[in-house]
Amino acid sequence: MNEAPKKWVYKSSTLLADLHNKLDPRRFYWITPTFSGIVGFVLGVNYGIPVIEEVVVVYDGAVVARPQGSRKTSIIGQYDDLVRSWKYLLSSAGLTVPEWMAAEALFAMRIGYVFETNA
């Protein structure tokens, strides 16, 4: 009897731990403190000071963030720049296909792909 070879599948706990390690902003010299906070927000970990608790993309493409423990928000950049930086981070991190898919899904869930972009 020929059995189909079993494909290796990540366990979700391993996948998220690998993403946390590979996307850790301390591994990349080019990441700004603000982008570190965004990466932490997407992954659900405390990267960056202050820790970002909420991110909203407004109609004109501005990205507005609210730090943890604050009621005030501030504009932290443009959506196109954020997506471009996110894609560059993913391509620089050496992710496997399942890791890349999980990272993109987390970004889509936490921030969203709201505008067509050429990034």
C-alpha cells in the first residue's frame, strides 16, 4: 500500500514563536521605534516605547495610533509607507511560506489592507 507522504505542518504555538523571533525589531538596524511599535501591535507583543494599543487608517491614508494607557492619538505616518515597510521587513526576515502567510494574516486582521498600493 502506498501511503501519501505526510506534509510537515507547523503547530500554531511554534509558528507564532518563530514569527516573534524572526520579526523581532532588534534584529534589524533600519527599523524605527515607531515601526517597532507597529510590529509589536501586529504580533501582539510589547515592542517599542510606547506600546501601541490601537491603530486606525483614516480615509486620506494617514495612520493614527494610540499608545497604551493614553486617550490621545497621533498620526504616525502614511499607510503606503507602512505597507512598504511591512513588506520589506517580511522579505528581510527569511520567513518560510507558512510564516509569511501568518504574518500577512496578522497584519490584515490587526491593521488591514484598505487601499490599493504598489508596495
